[in-house]
Amino acid sequence: MDPRDLSASHALNLEHYWMPFTDNRRFKAKPKLVVAAKDMHFTTAEGKQVLDGLATLWCVNAGHGRPRIVEAIRRQAGELDFAASFSLGHPLAFRLAERIAATALMGMGHVFFTNSGSEAVDTALKMAVAYHRLRGEGSRTRFVGRERSYHGVNIAGISVGGVPSNRKAYSGILLAGVDHLRHTHLEKNHFSRGQPAHGVELADELERVVARHDASNIAAIIVDPVSCSGGVLIPPQGYLERLREICTRHGILLIFDEVITGWGRLGAAFAAQRFGIQPDLITFAKGITSGAVPLGGVIAKDSIYETFTGAPGAGIEFFHGYTYSGHPLACAAGIAAFDTYEEEKLFDKPNTLGKDFENGIHAFKGLPHVVDCRNLGLIGAVELASRTGAYGERAFDAFEKCWDKGVFGRPVGDALAFCPPLIAEKKHLHQMFGTVAEVLKTLA
């Protein structure tokens, strides 16, 4: 689209689109409209270039408009636009599942496709309960989540999630039988570079949950290795490893929600590999197609899949799925994204650019209102002191001023989060962090 076609935003009728996770009145009073994107940048309706400092929504890991992905979608739309996956298949779904299985940890060789991270979480929770039931432990129906963790917006996801604003309007319909561990963000860890030193003992709260309910009633714990949508909360050293030990001891499934941390964000295909931990289930989405087409899924341990398929009797083993599970266009985009990641060695980018990213994040220390800086891989955040009675407003003001200066980040409460595409270079980090620093010096 030619940016000149929308040079005056009022040429569009903005009234009828109810935007998600948006202050609609505020947006429509001062809209931010993008009409094109390429590599590291958006093009706005006014023709301005804006650096994408968040991979748009933690997902455009290979950058925008990558030719291989674009061409794969275009070609697939002309060959096979849609085929369902209910007792019917198409080759691309099997090929992509094979690629994912080969990339995941050993012993995790089976993939169930969904359309989003929210659906992937619901799928993993249902798998956990059904798995225990098939093994004769049908009393295992409880789940454990964490404060400030985000697991999508379906009812099950916000039930195990711990973001208060996502839960408060729906308290009467949340799942029963859910406990939450404390979040891992401790004041004594402020300004930690990488994983903070304190807080491994927070994992032991799971033992108290077990003591309260008995392990025979607990199906799974779900954690996002880095709680990105909760404000970029980095796991303390040894914390995730201890959770794995406790789960193994009590027969509780460990689910890693890798919707954001997957696909190279921490310097490996999955955070599980970066930490050297094998969960029982991994949820994924976002970066699998570099955001080009919606696609998500669950990677399951072989033993879980075999429990379903080895159960007595014939017929459907898992009564669950979505109309668009394994959509041909999404699978084509996923395979092309895989090719791009591998050819350009993008999963290694956080290992080569990570120190520059870390230094850029921590250079905010000492600037006005900055109370913490934190990072891991190519994910980071700077947290600002909140204004009295106006939580989140200072970070939102920073977000708007950064946009006006040509940089896009994301306000999460009073933190500004950064998660650039994996094709980022030092010059992009310099622009991104330099612009933010300028803005922070002007904030009231």
C-alpha cells in the first residue's frame, strides 16, 4: 500500500474495529498506523520509518517481509489453500512437525499444531490431565502457575496465568484447582546482568503446594522460562532446574511455555536447551513463522504421545483440535522460516550480539526514574518508577515519545520491554537504546 493513500489518518473510519489490549479511545485520538514493513522497520501511514524494537509482539524473529517466507506463502496459497487435519492430512504439516521434532530436545518427538499460544496452553493443560488419567491417576487435575506469568487469554490460560489485569474481570469463571507460586522478581536482584543470583529457593514453594494438596492431585506446573509479558522477569540461577527436580520427584508434569522464548530468542532453539532442562511439554507459537501466519503448537515427550496411542481400544485418542490446526499456509511459512533461521544462523545471534544488547539495557542505570534494568539473550527491559496513582502511565508516555522519534518498544506496566528481530545489528541497538535514553531524560 502506498503510504500516501493513508497520509491523513482520518481518511479511515477507525470506529468499528475493537482493538485488542488497547486503550481504544486513546489510540483513535492519536492513531499509530503502519502500512508496510521490511526487515527491521515499519513504514507508517505518513511514510516515516520506525525501528521495530520488539519483533512487533515478540514474534518477528527473522525480520519483516523475508523473501523466502513471503514466496512460500504466495506459492502455497495457489497450490493448496486449506485442508483440515481431522482424519485428513497434507504433506507440509508432517514435514514441519518433523523439522520441529528434530530441533527439540531428544525424546520430544511429537508435535500437535494449534493456531496461537493461547490455544497451545489450553492444549498442553488438557494433554496433562488426559495423560494422567490414561495412566490410572485420574485424580491429578490441579495445576500450578506463577504470579506475573502470562499464558495467553483463554480461560485456562488466564487461570494458570498470574497477570492481575487479565484475571480480575473474570474471577467467577476461572478454573478451580489452580495454585500460584510467587514471582521471581526480587528487589535485591535489581540491575542483574543475565540470570540473577538470588531466588533459587522460590522454587521450593512447589513443595509446599504438594504438601497442601498431595502430589496425587496435581497434574502439571506451567512456567514461562522468562516472564516476558509479565515485565521481563528473568529466572534466578538454578530456579528452573530445581522446579524440574521437584516435578520429577512427585510425578508432576513440567510445562515450559515457550511462545516467546522459543525460536532463538535466548541463543538456542528453545529456552529448555539454553538451560539444559527437559520439560515434559513445550508450548510454542509466534516465532515459528516469524509472525507471518498464525501458528502454534505443543511439543510432547515421546512417552506422553505413546501413552495416548498405546491405550487399549481403537478410535480417536485425544478429543481435541482446531479447524485450522496445521493450516497449509502456516506450515509453508513455518518451513520457510526454519530455512531462513538455519541459513542465516539466527538462533546463534543472541550469543554474538547479546553482550552489546546487555550493555545497552544497563546503560539506562542512573537515568531519571530508572529503578531496574534486566536482560537475558535478546530480551530486556528497563523499569521506571511509577507515578503516584497512575501505574503504567510513565512507561506509556515513554512508548509514545519513542514512537514519535522512530523507535517501537512495548510498555508492560511501568517497564519498557525490548526484543528486536534476530537480524538486528549493533547500529540498530545503538539507535534503539539511544532514542530511549533521550526520551527518559525528558519524562516527568
